[in-house]
Amino acid sequence: MRDITLCHPRLQKLAGEWLRECEKEKLSVAISETLRTALEQDLLYAQGRTRPGKIVTNAKGSEYRSQHQWGIAFDFYLTMDVNGDGKIADDSYNDSTGLFERAGTLAKKVGLAWGGDWASIKDKPHLYLSDWGSTPDRLIREYKTPEHFIKTWKMQSDEGFKMAKDGVRWWYQFADGTYAASGWHWLKEATGGTHGWYLFDESGYMLTGYQTDPAGGRYILCPDPGIHEGQCMISDEKGELRIAGEYDFENHRYHLS
């Protein structure tokens, strides 16, 4: 499965931060495997043993030995031309220039752990939450099955920004389970505690860059990854772009953040 929203809530948050760090470093990556069923894991375990291919895991799905089954890990691949041949598809796992280690270093910077640090079967495209160690042993002892563990997760209906299924874009979910869409919303960004005006399209995706709102107005929405991403920007008295704060109806102007 490639749906990051199926994973642990904190993994979703850190995955978003990691993707933004990679973008800032001009490292183009995408999320591949996320939550994995027991059957999917057993088929992967059979590879190189009873099925064609090389051995890629020591974790049996029927024994819940993979972090993917517990929703605390995801894999990634490169989406860039590494060898300079003008193609991207052939470089998904090309580590000839150490790009996976760079991605792993950025992951550790935001609080994730990297499979490339493992001693047995280094898994360079693998990132995970290290709260329960580098194996599922503790999770198995405490929860027995992934189903029991998933029931303890904090519900995703908590209000706030949620990473979209593509692992790149953002939605905003209200406490009642509905989503911001089709227009402007004054919202709080939880990571930095900043408020701002955000514009969402009809599908509920937060917009960035130069955009046209439903009334036909043209606006610039902060394109930079980070706590101000997506927030509406206006010019100050010097002509410099600043984040637009709340609107002062008495004086007919925006406060600047």
C-alpha cells in the first residue's frame, strides 16, 4: 500500500516534515510502501527463499515481524535523474552517489530512524518511528496484533492539517470530520502555532504559489516549505512580501505577521 494516511498519526506528521526537508535540499523522493498486510509481508519474505528474487527481509508476516504491518514505517524511492541519462524511472534506487544516506540523514533530523543504520540487511529506502525500537518485539509483547495497536492511535478526526494520500499535498480537517475546501479559511498551523489565510481548491487541497480564488482575485500563497507554507502573502510599505494577518475591518487593511 502507498497510502501514508493509513500509518501512525505521528509518522504521517514526520513524513511530511521529511518531504519538506528533502525538497529544500533539492532531493526528489516519493513514498512507496506504507502499511502492509500479513499476506503481503509473507510474500515478500518468500522472495529469495521459495519465490524468485533476492532476499530483502527477515520479517515474517504471519508473525507480525515487519514494522510496516504495525503502521510505523514507510519506504521511499528517488524521483530524479541520478546518472544523467535523461531518464528517471531507471534511478529509483540508484544509490551510486549516496542519495539514500542523504535522505536518511534528513529523516533523522526530523525525528525518524533510518533502516540504513541496521547491521543486518541494511534497508536504505526504509524510515520508521523508533519509539518501540528497531524491531516489532516490544509491540508484539504489548499489543499482540497490529489491529490492537491501531485501536490505541489518537483518532485522525482531531482538527488540523493532514497530509494527503500522495504524501506531498495537505488537507485541513475540522473537528467534525469535514474538510476545508473551495475558498479561504483562517486557520492555525500547529507546528509553529502561526495563523494565516489559506486557500483550498474544490477537492480540499491547500494551494500554494500564484492562485485565483473563487471570486476571481489573484493572490500569492507562500510557496516555501515550512510553517508558513500556503499562507496568503501581501506587500508591506516597502513592497516586500509578508504573511497576511487578520483583517482590520475598521481601517480596511490586513495586519502583517
